[in-house]
Amino acid sequence: MSTPESTSGGAASGRRQAVLGIEIDGAGADPGAWRGAEVDPRAILTGELAVRAVQRAEAAGIDFVTFADTLEAPTDVPGEVSVRLDALGLAARVAPVTQRIGLLPTITVTHTEPFHVQASVATLDHVSGGRGGWVADVSDSAEAAAVIGRRTPAPAAETWREARYVVDVSRRLWDSWEDDAIIRDAATGRYVDREKLHYVDFESPTFSIKGPSIVPRPPQGHPVTAVLARTPEALEAAADADVVLLPESDELVSQLSHLRRQSVTLGPAARAGLVVLASVVVRPRADGVARVVEQIENLVEAGVDGVHLRPGSLELDVPLIAGEVVPRLRDRGLIGTADRGGSLRGRLGLHKATNRYARSTR
């Protein structure tokens, strides 16, 4: 990733420093985490549990958090929490009580309007001061289709093909405002220079958008787009992402090689960088902090750019991650300092997003 927007500095060993993310999902990745004596189950739906976890992660220097989400209807499964807060709304709740950490809510694009998706992500980037992004996801389940009631289920290949169009048009709409389109000229009463707003005139097999966006260009230009590559179809769609989350598996190394080859094929002019992270469930209270540190170091040595941690319990594991795992990783020169600021793109070492319409005229 050459010519990044900014970098976090090199480690003493000369090794590139790793990116570190963490997942917020209910009370944790363990379905029964909410039943622990240390958890107030009500705090899941007030957002307080998520706020505590994100603030602990930020204080430790973790680069970003993701917020899990789904469109499926709640189920009555004993021992599990089947209800959740909307990920985008939860990220907006967390934004004003944090300062440096990146915020990436999961947004399922299959049953949602692309125009509203991009406007929501752009708004998050504005209210967080350039720390916004999203995890693009799809739904091919009959349960979600029944809840929404707008379309029948489609095969995974079709839903991910549509998702790639949504990612594309989102970036076009973020570019539809030039950076200096807002002029705030009190003397003439003009707030916006209309000549610096542009139509995108985008058509896909399932939707069309004229534009421009209703939200001015985000502080980062393009908020960070991530994909959790849980399926072969998602892995192919990840070619359009800024950040790819690869679930830890025996195929991780081959999947990583596939993504690197795709990135080279696209060329530097076609993309703004690619950050590939291994996504792993960690339980330092059960497995031991040293074991988790070794697991992360081994994954980085395997070639990924960092690790996306999925703590079993937010209340039990995040304090251990923040207080013990992260300091040990820093002592080994694997990650940067805790007080790094700036945009999320800069923090991840991604290229600055250029505006495709900035030199165009209408």
C-alpha cells in the first residue's frame, strides 16, 4: 500500500505494524455471554455495554470496531440473545463518546435502498469526524425476506453481485459533492455552489440512481468499506472493498493469496488500497492471554495485515484484550501507539480517496 494518506510509523524491528479491530455483537461472540453474573442484560439494549467495550478498546489503541447486525426475525432460542440494536444506530450512539477509534456498522444491502445506505454511512463519517465506515453484507435467507416483505430470496451469487453495485454507486454518490461545494456565502445568501454537485446517472440490473447525494462529501472522501468474506461469493465481492475480514480457517492463506492477486490485477489506479485481516474468536480469560498473543502474532506472520478480534464476552474479555493482550503486542512492536488519531483511512494506511467528478463540468 504505497503513498498512504498517513501511517502509524514503523516498528523497531522494521516490520509493518498490524491493524487491530474488534467486534461488538450483543454481549459477545459466545451466545450465552449475556448470562454471566458480570453482565446486566438490560445494558445490551441501552447501548451501555457496547459503549464501555468501545471506550476500553479506544483507550488501548485498537484501530476500529465493527458492529454486527442481521435482518432475520428474532427467535426464541433458550440461552441466546436473539434481539439486537440496529448497528448503524449503535455506531451513531458511540460516535460522540469516542475520539479516535473507527466505527464500522454492518449494513445489509439486499433489502435496503442504496441511496439511503450511502447517505447513512456518509452521515456517520461526518458525525464521527472522519472515523466512519461500514461492513457491507447481504441476505439470501427466506426468514429475512419474509420480515422485509419486499422481494423473494435470491442466490448468494446474485445478492453479492448486487452488493458490488451498491458499493460502486455509494462511492460515486460520495464523490457527487466536490470538497469545496459548501461555500457559506452570507453576503449572497448562497450556502452551496450548485456547479460543484454532480449527477452520477448510475444504472444496475436492479436499481438506478441519478444523484447527487443529499449529504455533502464525507470527511474521508470515501468512508471505509469492509466485507466479511464468509463465503466464496463474499470473497469475490471483497475485491471491491478497502478492508477484508477473513474468518480464521485452514483456507486463510490461500484466500489471502487470492486477494493479493486480485489487488495486483486491478492495479493501483483502480483501487485505493487493500487491508486484509484475519477474523478470530478470542477468549483470553479461558485460553490465556499469552496464547491469544501468540495466535495473533502467528496470523500476522502468515501475511495478513492484522486481526479482527471477536471477544467471547465483552465484559470479561475486552478488559483483558485492552489491558494485557494489546500492551504485549505493542511491546513486541506489532502495533502502534495508543494515542494515534486522524481519519480511519489514514489509520489503516489506505490511500486518500480522489473525487472522480472534481474536474468534470456539466
